[in-house]
Amino acid sequence: MANPVTEPDVVAGQMTSAQGHTAEQQFVLQVVQPGLAGLMDGSVSTLAPLFATAFATNKPHTAFLVGMAAAVGAGISMAFSEALSDTGELTGRGSPLKRGLITGVMTFLGGAGHTLPFLLGSIHAALTLAYVIVGIELIAIAFIRYKFFAMNFFMSMIQVVVGGALVFAAGVFIGSGG
């Protein structure tokens, strides 16, 4: 049986896979989507533990350790989740190892980005910089959804910000003593 991902057919002058995916569609399926899933998970899922710790302790170093632990743990978890989700043969999603690696790295980067400011000695400076970085992460997510998935940028921003705000609020609420 032919491998549906690696043996393309020529259709209307474009190279396509057996599933009918163009090279651009395969790139979106095999690279962009796993990367976006990781970035979204890392950027959002690490907000609650990071900000809960920052507000509960007022110690930037402690918040940094918790944020990095959350980013590393989420990266490993998401890498395995994506790599074990399917072989990629039926879906055309490509190598599970490659998708898992992309998802894991992007999850870690999404969580580490807004954690790094907590290396600063001042909790107020760290929080301020972390807020800015979270905003940049959310804009990047909305832009990727707009560019590669034909989402309305404004609606994507609303969806991403609402999701991020809910998780952030949970972290602040828990960290402030509920």
C-alpha cells in the first residue's frame, strides 16, 4: 500500500498527498497546527499557577520556579499527548515524533515566555513585564489563527483574550486567598 503522506499525486498542476492535501495544507497540518496548539496551551495553562504563586508569595524567585515547572511539565505532557494521538498515516498529519516535538517545544516556550520576567528581583516589575508578554503571546496566537486558519482576527482576539483572562483570573483569585 502506498504511503499517503510521502507519495504525492499531481492534481491540476499542484502536488497533493493521497488525502488531497496541498503542500501548504500539509505544512499547516504537520507544523502550524501542532505549534499553535502548543503555544496556546503553554501560554494559557501556565498562567494560573504562575500568577497564583506570584500573588500568594510576592516572591519573584518562587513564582519563577513554579512557572518553569509548569512550562516544563506542560511541554512534556503536550509532547506525549500529540505524539501518541495518531500515527499520522490516516490523517496526513505527518510524523508523530515531529508533531510531538513541535507541540512540546512550543508549549514550553509559551509558558516560559511570561515566566522569565520573574527572574527580576522586584515582584512589581516582574508582574508588569509578564503582563506585557502575555499580551504579546495572545496577539501572536490570534494572528496565527488569522493567517493560517482564515479566522477573523478581531473574533480570534476576543476568543483568545477571554480564555486567557479566565485562567489569569483563576490564578489571581486563588493566589489572593480566594
